[in-house]
Amino acid sequence: MSRDSGYDAIIVGGGHNGLITAAYLGRAGLRCLVLERRHLVGGAAVTEEVNPGFKYSVASYVVSLLRPEIIRDLDLPRHGLEILPLESTVTPLPDGDYLGRWADHDRTRRELYRHSPRDAEAYDDFGTLMFQLAWAVKPILAMVPPDPLSMSPRDLKAMLRLGKHARDLGEKQFNALYKLMTMSSADFLDEWFEFEPLKATMSASGIIGTFLGPRSPGTAYVLLHHYMGEIDGVFRAWGMAKGGNGAVSESIASAAREHGADIRLEASVDRVIVRGGRAVGVALEGGEEIYAKTIVSGVDPKVTFTRLLEESDLPTDFAEAIRRFRIRGSSGKVNLSLSELPDFTCLPGRGPHHRGAFSISPSIDYLERAYDDAKYGEFSRQPYMDIIIPSMIDPGMAPPGKHVMSIFVQYAPFDLNGGWNDAKREAFGDAVVNTLAEYAPNLKEAILHRQVMTPLDMQEVMGLTEGNIFHGELSLHQLFFYRPAPAWSNYRTPVKSYYQCGSGTHPGGGVCGASGRLAALEILKDLGR
Amino acid sequence: MLRGTPFHERTAPLCEASDWRRWGGCVAAGAYELTHEHEYAAIRGTAGIIDVSPLFKYRVTGPDSARLMDRMITRDVSTCDVGQVLYTPWCDPAGKVRDDGTVHRLGEHDFLLTSAEPNLLWMHDNATGLDVTIREETEEVGALALQGPASREILRGITEGAVEDLRFFRTMDTSIRGVPVRISRTGYTGDLGYEIWVGAGDALALWDTLIEHGETFGVAPAGLIALDMVRVEAGLILIDVDYVPAHRAVIEDRKSSPFELGLGWTVKLDTAPFVGQAALVAEKARGPEWEFCGLVVDWESLESAYQEFGLPPQVPGSTVRDSVPLYRDGAQVGYATSRCWSPALKRFLALAHLRVPHSSLGTHLEIEVTVEHRRRRATATVARTPFFDPPRKRETPASPTRGAA
């Protein structure tokens, strides 16, 4: 077999990051091949018509801070990306009231005032501070993490830049940043607000995708990510893609193809071929071997290093670090086809709230109890949920007059007591629907079809180890220069010409794409392009 | 006193924002909701309903009606079929644009002219010696623009006859759930869309039908703020913003010819005489001094202008209409009259007057931006318009696309 496949780079995994890497490498003139195990691109960002006529964003369901420079560089709107506004968040409450946060500032302030005049003012002060912090932290998210222990000029320079950033923060901002890095989201928000549902709903953004509760230290930091969207402002990097999240992946795939990339579907990579400490190609299941000078993995660190490589390919300490990498799945997803809109007791009838998100997070205690179940190996009997009705934002997601509902659910531990099976999956689905029906009693009758995705399903279907949606928890010990392992946060690996570009690298998590882009830029640097 | 349009009884309670603008002596909603994002998203993603009733409407009939139209407008009416619509400017004798609008040929000797400004006097002046009847029907006829990708599907279910076969810039008389209407495949959004013309007495019934039937398609009433954004994306000019009507210009400098407004394609010089023809023949021969162009502002340069003050870039969330200077190699070469961040294209766009030859595609210029009360410049590139131009705008699935606007 000829060793020359004609490709300069092979990317394992056609998730959004892999596709972004391929597009950027292609843009620089490299011939790329993306190998995707499934019959469609997107990884966890896919739209599938599981129930005929009803389109589900099966796993990932919102665009979370897709980097504006990626949208610009790849001209994604021309490739079909349309991000539609998700304008409000309504938290229905057990007493029949609700907490609403709306697109209009005055409307939100009045609504908060209704519950707590104090919180209404604190909310704006909090927003200003978080904006300042997000603006200060943003360059860090955009940089390749340096190795703090390395004495190389490049790492030292980057460390100096980091130090300067910290010094340039005002005292108030520095103190707040320190607290954010170390406190739990519940404690941090307690310093600002008194209305429980507000604290709970805001703290929820700190626990999404982690196996932590709102009272676990370290969860406050992720609150900051929410305010990154305000900096990107008009780019509206936060929203729902027309056509569901698969449309995001499709637009990136289209850009990658335009830049010369080939995308092979139903091509499952069995292993990376390593010769003399250098990655030289991949072997597909079925035996086909494809060679290229650069191999990039867009899959999570566990698969990247333990499944695709032989243990002997890696230094012992690195292999150990990867083994210790926390990647516990904590969330599930329920997608519903509905014959009619859910009618919320707190806001009866059809209204603009149906175009926004719903958060089932009435109190910190509620969320912490949901976590308690998971801590001891059960799914939450009363889970936290983040809900959108995609068909209200893009009517094309369901037949006329019908709807689809996307429910992100936490907690659902990967290591369920007794393991996941069909009965447990349905019981989990029942817990979700029963909980939600307490707030929208017509829900059960309206359900035409139900898809329940457990962490095990996400592992089996999408290849996410333990069903972790972020390719590894976004906790401090696994962020920045520790993502995924000390000294290897710069998208390279101990195996020469083998790179990583997935969410398991800095800054990770969500449909943000920064990992894919930064990886491509580092690869191009190594290739002298 | 300002009056409401024939739809006011319905639009007024919907206008949560109480954001009313003036348009042709009417009140028209700037935005219905407290923020306009959803209305913009409806036009681009599903369909928006825009009350365009304040447009001036003139009905021209009689044996010489085609001659009057030909005498007034720059386009060639003899090529306009019955059932066809022409977009056109019209000029003063010096070849400077007075107004722009649409001419609908409803019959061999029956035309509808729509315009932004009153034109009755101008039409009468030009009708001297012609056997025509000119009747203003501005207040008798209400008009709704149904614009956006879902607009055809929405109309298909409620319209008598094959509205899905209606081609770009064609018009048909029909009815919607029993209400007599005229539907033209026209609009001010650069997208698939229709304008529905209805007797004022039937206006509310039409509104109710569109809202009720459109709900499942995600239809939303949209105001002028959203309309002003999509028209910039479509590269469409706005009177009093992008140009001054010739008869209102107090100095020569403010006047523009069709060539200077990007409307050269509407000027048919080898036809029957029309007002301004001689001047336009001469202008064409020597070449216009100005051109009207699209600009895309370079984001990185905007970023660095703001970075100087430790801020992220701030761009307007809706169209801004204050004119700002444009420079090339340090000298001013033009001015931008409309600027808008495009949520659909994720680009900062501008429409601009540029002196020839600084107007050629790809030319790099500098646009003035005010950052923290200080004047700065960002780079901008001359780009093709329409910026936003989906194939569905012109396509008609049932029959192949034919004929231009």
C-alpha cells in the first residue's frame, strides 16, 4: 500500500472542533481528511429526525459562545449558520408564581423588583462587575495556555502576560475574580442576592455538565462564562441555530469542504498508527490504513490517548494523568414531540415566554438535593432542567402546529446504581416528565414521542466517554494549563505529529470552537506555515 | 394631526414598546416588542408582517396612462406586461432623482404608482395634454408587507388561486379568505416576500387572517426598526436618508442622479422621451462623478480602535442614519449614509456615496468611528450589494425564474 494518501492531515472525529480544525488547516492550504464514525457530522451537535417530521437537537441544543472570530474567519453565515435569539429565561415556581428574565432590561428590573427590590439593583451592579471580569478574562480564554513550570521564552512570555492581566485588574475586580475561582456558586451569589429562585437559576449555569452541586467549591467560576456573551454582544454568540445544533456543524463542514477538506462518514478509526514515537496514520475498523504527516484527534482525552494509542506509546506520568482525568457524566437529555405547547400554570396560554428558556431551579436546596441523589448513584428524582422549545424559535423543527421540546437534565450519573438499562432509562424519562408536568399540567397528554438520552447513551451513540458533554469536567484542576494534563495543554501530545483539538483541551466545553481553532493555529506553527 | 393606518386598531394594542414613528403623516410602529430582535429574526427566519400603508398610492388610468408613466419614470413602460411591477426612480429635468417607488401595470391603461413622498402635483404637471385620470388612493388602500422565507407557504393556504406561481415583481388580483386583495411579489427586505393591497374597510379582516394563519409558521408583526435593518442588508436606498429628493435639495450638491444612487440599471435611455433623459444621456457619456456602494467595516480594525480605550467594539443594534466621512489615503472621498450591524451576516455594513474611482469593488477605505467621544478610523472595503441576497428572493418553484425587477 502506498504511504501517500494525498492528505496532509487526518482529523479523527467530525464534531464541531474537528471540523473547525480541518477548515482552518484547509484555509492554510493543507489537504485534510475528517473521519467520522457516524452517518452525520457534528458529534454531540447534531440534528436528527428521530420521530418523522420532528427534528431534535439530540444532545447539544444551544450555541454557547461560538467564537466570533471563527464565525468571521470561516464566514459561517454564508455556509448557512443562522443564530436565532433566545431572549428570556423563565423559572416557574412551585407556588404558581415565576421568575422571568427578559431581553429588555427595564422589564427584567421590574420583574426582579416584584420579588426583591434589593436584588433588582444588585443585579445591575453584578452585571457590570461580571462584564468587567469577563472582559479581563477573555484574552486568557483566547490564548494557548503556557506551561507555568517551563523556562522556555515562549512560556515565560505568556506567564508574564498573565501576570500583567492580573495586575491590571482593579482591586475590586481582582478580589471578585479570586472569589469566583475558589467559591461555590451558591456562596458567591449569596453575597449578592436574596431571592432564592434567582440565585438558584443563576447558579445552575455553574453546574451544567459538571458532577458538582451549587454548593461545591469551584462552581462559581463558570458563572463568568455567561457574561462572555455580553462582550461578544451583537455577534449573538448565544442562541439557537436555525435547524438545530446540527446546522452549526453542517455550516462548519461546508466551510471545511470549501477549503478542500474531505469528510468521510461511517469511517470509524480503530487506532492511530505510531512509528518511532511519531503518529503516521490511522487504521480504520475493517483494516484500511490511511497515512498522513499530521494526525489530529477531536475526540475526548480518554479516547484520544487510551483507546486510539497503545499504552506503550505514552510516557508513564502522562498516561497516569490521563487516567486521573475526571470525565464523569452527570447529565441527560430528553427530547419530546408535542401535539401542543406546554401550558405553564404560572404564565397561562401562549406567549413570548415560549420563545425563551425555562429553568426548573426553584431554590438552591432543590438543586443541591438533585445533586445528593446523584452523589449516591441515583438520578435526581426532582432534577434540574434547562428547557427550550426549538419549534417556537424555528417552526421548521416540527410539523405546522406541533412542537418539539428540548430538556437538558441534571443529574444523571454515568455510574448509576445497578447500571443503566431500558427500564432505568424510561424511569429517568418519567422523573423528568413528572417533574415538569407539575408546572405545565397539559404536558403528559401532549407528548407524541419521547427520546431519552442517558449518559450511557451519549457514550454509545456519540462516543462521549461516560457521557460527559464537555470532554472532561470544567473544574479548576482541569482548566487552562491543566487541560487535559500538565505540560500538554498546548494541543500537542507526547507523540510527535499527534495533536488534540477537542473540548478536552483549553478552553473546552460547549459549542465554542476555540479548541479547534487554537489547535489548528498551533499545528500550522509547527509546520512553519 | 397624525392618523393611524387602516390597521391601527390592531397594531396599537400590539405595540408594547409604544415606539411610534412618523411616516407619511401616519403613525407607524418602530418596534412592537420592547426589543426589536425578534421582529428582525421573523423577517429573516420565518415571516414578518409590516404595515406599509403610509406609502403614497396613485392610480393612473386612461388611454395615455402608459405615456404618462413613460414620461415620468426612467424605465421603459412599453416592456412592462400587464401584471408586472417595475421598481423605478423618477427625475427632475436635470436628471436628479425626485423619488423612487414601484409602478404596477394592472391593465393596458391602468397603473398604480407607489411612492415615499407625495407626487400628485408632479404627476399632474407631467400629464399636461395627456388623456389620463390620476386618482390618489393613499388612504383608501391599506398595505401589508408579508416578508420572509415562510411568506409563500403562509399565503398558499389562505389565498384563492395559485399565489405560489406568482413570480418576482408580478402582481395578481385575488382574495384571501374572501377578502378581495391585490398581491404583488415585491418588498423592501431583499427576501422572498409579498405586499398585499387591501381596501381600507377590509384591512382588519386581512390582518386577523394573516396573524391567525401565520402563527404556526412563526409570523410576527415587525416594525420599522427591523425593516430599516433588512433594507440595508438588501442594499436598498431610503429617501431623505441615503439621498435628498431633488426638489427638496436647497443646494445642487445634495442632488443625486440615478447613476449616482446605484440605479443605473433602471435608466433606459433609448426609449420614448422622459423627464431628465437628455441630462442622463450626457451624464452617461461623461460618466457619473459619484457612485453608491456597499461597505463592509473590518472587524479587527474596529476592535483595535476600541482596544485603545480598553473596550470591546460597540456597533449599533439597529440602522444608524447619521452621515460619516470616508477617507482614502488621508483625503475624504465620500460619506456613509446608513450603517447597520447585520445579525444575519455577522458583519458591520454601510451604504455610502463614493467619488469615482474610489468606488470600485474591493477598494480599501477608512470610515470614521467615534470611540469614547474621540474620532477614530476603521478600515472598510467596498463590497457588492445586495449584501444579503438569497436565491429564494427571485425563485418561483412552480415555474422557472424569468424577468427582472
